[in-house]
Amino acid sequence: MTINALIQILNFFLIYSFLGWVVEVAYHGVCQGVVVNRGFLNGPVCPIYGFGMLLILYVLLPISDNLLVLFLGGMLLTTAIELFGGWILEKLFHMRWWDYSKEPLNLHGYICLKFSLAWGMGVVAIVRIIHPIVHNISRFVLRTPLKFILIPFMILFLVDIIATVATILNLKKELLTLEHLAKEMREFSDSMTEVIGGKAHEIDVKFDEGRVQAALGKAELMQQLEERREKIEQEFDERRRQIEQIQTRIHANKLCGYGRILAAFPHAVVTRRNVSLKEFIENHRVSEITWRIKQ
């Protein structure tokens, strides 16, 4: 493979990754009424579109004169890419970044007929209308020093991948920690209820057995109860503080951190619980974790 051929491939990859990002942002803006960075990465690129178009150009461009074959081939290739991409991302991060479970004729929420047909029509439009323009731009770039600008772009792209993967893996840890802390808080609530209920019953029994002895026992039991209560309250407050810190970190930095991912993919499914990312985080707020003894 020549240098020019490699540069052309990189050109196509970056251009179609950017165009895919534009499509995602525009589609989300129209459907949700909010413009957010819908890319998997922090930069304005969606790599799955870039890889997908490279595969489509390699396989389907030679037979693009046949409109039906181009449509069916585009539909099958893009659906396969979406299926594999969704599956591998879920296995890596335990989150489903798109979910078609509510769409008719879907396969495990990864793909559905409606979007497969849309991808097929999109491939026809891109190959027949858009790619000739992109190809001419790429040829122009190859004849100018602009081709060397691809080097810093690719470096930034690789750095973005590393940073995004690290962010998502850390988010995965934060979600696990949230779940663990919430479970501990509920256990403290149960412990407090058990301590107060059990000790109160024990005090009543001793009080019936003898007034003097019961009075001494009651004072001792009340002291034990208060010490136990204070300890549980301290543990409970510590877990609450930790949860509030995690919640603050998750919602911070909407440009390139957890906050951006939450804003871009609020409906991403946390497969461990089979709930949306936004719902999972909301369900683990301190205000949603009840302490029965304080109600």
C-alpha cells in the first residue's frame, strides 16, 4: 500500500467519522430538542461511522451501479456493524449504548428493522451523492501539504480513544461503588430498626420482672443502645458523604468527563440492572435511599 493510498483511507475515515457525528447530533437534536455531543469520543467524531464507510466503500463501491444491490448490501453491512459494535461495547463496559428493545422486529435491542432500512437508504445516498464530493476533496488534499495535517489529527484521535476508555472504565467503577454504598446504607437502616425494636422489647421484659433490677438494666441497655445508634449514624453519614461525592463527580464536567457521557447517553442501559444510565444514577441519590428509623 502506497503512502498516498494510506492517506486517502485516513481521509475517508476522519471525514465520515465527522459526518457520522453530525448526523448523530442532528438526529438527537430533532428528536430530543437538545443539542449535545453524541459521539462516543470527546471530539466531533463517531469512529463506527468511519469504519463502517470504509467497509462499505471497499465492498459495495465496485457494484454501486446496481441500486437494489447497493441498498440491500448497505443495509446488511451496516446492520452487521451495528450488531457487532453494540455487542462488543456491552461486553467491554457492561453498558448498552443504544437500545432498540422498544422497536418492533429488534434483535436483543442491538438492531431493528426500522433502522436497518434507514441505514440502507443512507448508504445509497452517501455512495451515490456524498462520496463523489468527499473523493474530490480527498484528491485535492493529497496534492497539497494539507495531507500532513492528518498526523496531528490521528494523534488527537488516539489520545481521545485512550481518555474516553479510561473515563468509561472509571464510570463503571463509580456505578459499582454507588450500588455497594447504597446497599450498605440500607443495611444500616435495617440494623437501626432491629437494634431499637429488639432493645425496646428487652427493656419491657426486664421492667416487668422487677422494678429495681429493671431500672438498672434499663439504664444500661439505653446506654448500649445510644452507643450503637451513634456508631450506625456515623457509618451511615460517612456512606452518604461518599455517595454525594460520587454524584458530584458524575454530573461534573459536561464537556469531556462523566457529565458528557451522561448528557450524551442518558438512555444507555446499565445491563447489570437493566435500567437506563440516568435512571440508575437517580435511583442511587442519597434522597432516594431511605432510612426507615428517621421517617
